[in-house]
Amino acid sequence: MAQQFAGQPARGLIKFGKALLWLLLGLVLALVICEIQGWTFLREPAQSFLSKQLERDIKLDKPFRLHLWAGVQLDLGHLYISAPEKFNVPHLVDAGNISVKLRYSDLWHYKKHGELRIREIKVDDIDAQLVRHADGSATWEFPTDESKPATPFPVIETLIVKSGSSHIDDAISSTALEAKFKTEEGASQEDLRSEVSVDGQFQRRPLKAFLETPGFLPIATQDQDSPPIKSKGWLEYGKLRVDFDGQVADLFGRQDIEGNAVVTGPSLSVLGELVGSVFPTTDPFRLSASLSKHSDVWEVNVDSAKIGRSSLAAVFKYDPRSKTTGIPVLSGRIDGSRFYLADLAPAFGTLQADGSKPQPVEGRAIPNRPLDLPSLNRMDADITIKLDYMELGSVFALPISPFKAQLSLDKGKFMVGDILAQTADGTLTGSFSVDAQESKETDKEKYPPRWQIKLGWKDIDLGKWLQVSKARQEEAKKQGKPVPPAYITGTLNGRTDLSGKGSTTAELLGSLNGKTTLFVEQGEISRLVMELLGLDIAQSVSAWLGGDQSQRLQCAVMDLKASNGVVRPEVALIDTPVTLVLIDGNIDLGQEKLDLLLAAKPKNFSPLTVRSPIRVQGSFVEPKVRPEAVPIAARLLGSVALAFVNPLAAILPYLDTGSKSNAYNCSQALNTYSSQKPAKAPADDKTPPPQQAPVPAVPGH
């Protein structure tokens, strides 16, 4: 009996063991069957789970095959991820024939470290609709737990995309692009090739681009030790062309880039638009540069820059986010073997921002194109400028050599300061600035950008600086005459202190305030010029026929005052032993009108001398020159000279010249003619006596 009861537990254990064995066998069989069938019953639960988690409509369409033997492999006939309802697009992602493979060791690593490694992804075709509205909402946004750190981009060992496309529409950057890409790459492949092409618009300009690499995967590894991958491509933006040949690494991490680029375009401002920096409007250019980007900081070495006719070089460092201000900072230096001052003209409105010519305003000569001054608030800068040679134009025989300055941009205030330029044994110093701070842009009419120009000229030898025009030289050569002298020689000293406001060159000049003073001493002036100013026809003809000889320049001073765009001479005179010329009137820069009076007193007698003053009137585009129909030049000369006496005495102490002797010659000349009585007309002069004609008013006095 005891033996019978003792055998019952053993038989129970055996039955339990058999049941457990059959259960395990059944479970294994079920697993085998599920594995063979690909766990198809999990498709709908997985679809519902993902839809709930992502708060999107997710579709995992047949054929659905999941295999878990020796790793995870998912084969899916079609994947659909919807876009948020407020976006008028068919989907976020629509992909067909997808295969994904993962190792269990990779899943374990992801659980411990949060870094996912995917063994392989294959996609026959995929389309993504990437849309962002002006409020910042985007189709690719999903619910996230802000308390958890962001998940890094997964490492993909093998990626094959036979045909990929993406529609990119970003209201913030005004971007509408169509991208196409394909790649077939993996660790076991020897000849890897991936390419992406882009076509559409960026910031309302047409854009096309193409990039070819040995693979997308190596540049997306986020492995700091991974080697850079050789990449080659090109980009066209409007009429701008960029060709790049270099290396790219860690595209979704540090985004390191090294290589060489050649950039050609109609204006540097277009390049500035593309890269989000502040560059001036220029003539067509070509840049050759080496690029290096580590993390967020760019280093650019421009070994050759052809801008218009200028040849420059530069070294820049660009940090897109300053630690102190949070806005981009550009630092470095600009060097140049040859720079033409005329190449700066487009920056002041002679060309549009894209390099095209603006529509001219009828009857106007000064550019009135709005300058993009608010963009100065988008970046700070600190750049040293050193130019070996600055060409000033055909009028000048010598360039400025060298030219040194410091360019700074701080919170919307642009300045070229510490200017030190040397030319013709003299120097030019000063600064130029524009204050376009955004705080003043809230009311453009009340607070327009403010400009300031402060320059000083010292000991510039005009005989060396100015040159005789080629036309005059060739004409003299044809006539067998010696080369004519320069129109004026001597030592030039002076200063300029002007300010204005406005968003265009025309607005700036139309609001100009301040003074400019010029003084020439120890010089000579062309006899032809003086005789023409005195309207001595006989002497002028003699000068043309017999050669233009210079005359000693006893005095030449111009002290010009600008008030709200109207420039008037407080003193303007040229005195030689032969002729004294006084200039009065005004130049209205805002209206572009001239109203000048040139009163000349020849000191020698000539029967053909016209004693009436010369009136210059009209617009800048169509000036008109004519003698005043008033034969009382002496009286007029005296009144103008008297008006100039006190201003001249006031500026003499500030002329900062080596010798004041010629300056005091100016005072003597003015005192002489301001105290003169009206001259009597010669007997053969049939014009009415002075009392029968009114004395013309002198503008500005």
C-alpha cells in the first residue's frame, strides 16, 4: 500500500513533465509557425500602437513579415505616416517595399545607452512631405517627452534606396524644393555611390544643387572617430554658382566640412543671402577658397577674389552664435594687391542687390535704390583691412598705397574706422559709419539710418596725384606740342565732417549736414583754366594755340557748408597774379539742382574779356552755363569778396598746413576786392551804365 502511494507522486510528476514538454513543444511549434508566417497577426496591433504613440494615422500594409530568428527583420509592403490635419499634404512619409534588419546586441545596446544601430535598411521607393508654416509648426513634429534627452540619429550600416523623393516647403525661409536621392551602400561594398539632387526655390530665388558621395551612411554615423568622406557637388542659386570638392563627416552631429570651393556670381550680396550673412552689393565676382567647418564654426581662406576689376584675398572666421550676444560674428582680415574704388559704387545703389541695374529715375543722377541696411543687425563683425593698392580712377596719376582700416559691425552700427591711407607724399585719415540699429527701425520716418563721414587730407602733392588725361596728352602729341601741365598743382590739406540720414544714397545726400574745407598752397594752376573762368576769350584761344602754361597759384580755398542737403560755399576762391575767381551760390543735392555764380576779375587787360559773371544752373543731368547779362562784375566781385572775408578769417587757424603764407594771400586778395569801387566801363563798351541795371542777389548771402 505504501509503495502504491509512493508511486503516485512520481506518476504525477511524469504527467506534469509530459504536459510541460508538450506545452513547450507546442509553443516552439507555434513560434516556428509564426516565424514561418512572419507574425502577420501583429500588423494591426503594431499599427494601432504606433498610431496612438505618435498621434498620427500609421498604416503598415501587407505584405507584413516579421522574423526574429538570429535578429530582427521586418519586411513591409507599404508604410504610410500621415501629416497633421492642418497641413494640406497627402502624407508625411509614403514608402514601398521596406526591409529593416537589427541585431539583438544592437537592441541591448540601445536599451542601455539610448543609441540605436540598424544593420540594414532597404527601400524601393520613399516620398517625404516636409512642410513648415510661418508659426513654426511642421509636419515632422511628433509628441516628445521634454524631460528626456533627445535621441541621436541612428547608425545605419547598410542603406539602399532605389528611388527617393522629398517635397520641402518652409514658410520661414521661403523655401520650396523638390529633392530626389538614391543610394546603394554598405560596409561590404567596394564601389559606393550616393547622390542627391535638389530643384526649386530658396528665399524666392531659383535653386538647383547636386551632391555625390561614396555614401550617405559614413557622414551620418555621429562617430567622432569616423573618417571624413570625400564629397563633390555644385549649387546654383539665382545666377550664383558654387562648386565644392572636399570631405564631409558626422552630418547629423558636428557637421564637419573641409574642402575647396569656387564661387561665381553677379554680386556678393546674393552669396550673403544664401549663407545668411551680410555682404555688400558688388560687381560680378569669382572666389576661390578653402573651407573648414568644425562643429558650428566656419574658417574660410579666400586665396583669390576677383570682384569687378579688384583682386583681393581674405581670411575669415564665422561663428553663427556668439556666446555673449547670441548672433553671428564674422572676424578676420581682407588683403588686396589691387582694389578699384569704382567697384564700391554698387554698394551705394548703382546696382540692385542681385547685380542687375536699377530702373533709372527720369531726370535724376544720384542712385535712389533702397539699401539693405536692416540686415546689418543680423551679424557682428571685426575685420582688419589692408590693401596694397587702391586705384582711384583715371583722373589720378597715383593710387592710395597702402590703405589700412578697421571694419566693425556692432548691433547694427557699421563703421570703417582708423583709416590711414598714403598717396602722393600725403595722408588720408578718418572714419565712415552707418547706424542702422533695429530699435530705430520701428519708425523709419522718424529714425532712419544715420550716416557720418569724417576725413582729413594732409600734405597731398596734387602735381603727383592728378594726371593729365590721355586725351589731352594724345592731342598735344598730334599737334607736336609738349605734354600740357596738370590743371592744378600744390599741396592739398583739408577736412570733411558730414552727417546725414536715409536708406538710399539720394536720401543721405539730400539730408547732408556739416562742412568740407579744402586748401591748396605752394602750387600752380593751368592758365587755360583761369582764362576760361575769367571768360577771357582771346587769352583762352592763345592758350589753346600756343600751349597751356601754368600760373602761380597765390591762393585756393573752398570752405563748403551743407545744410539739409544744400551745399553753399562760405568761402570759395582761386587767386593768381592774373585772375581772381570767386564762387558763390548753392548745390541742392536733394533736388539735384545747381545755382552757382562764378565772378572773375582778370588782372590784365584784354579787349575780349567778358566782365559779367558766369551762371551755372539747371539739373545734374542737364546743367546750363551762361554769362549773366549784367556788366558789373567788379561790383559783384566786391560784394562776394566782402561776404567771404569773415569766414576765411575763421578757418585760417584750422587749416593745419606747413606754411600759412599762401593762406594770408587769400585774406589780402579778399580785402583788396571787397574794398574796391565798381570799375568804369571802357569807352567802347555800349552796355548801359551800372545804375540802370540791378545788382544781382548773391545766393546764400
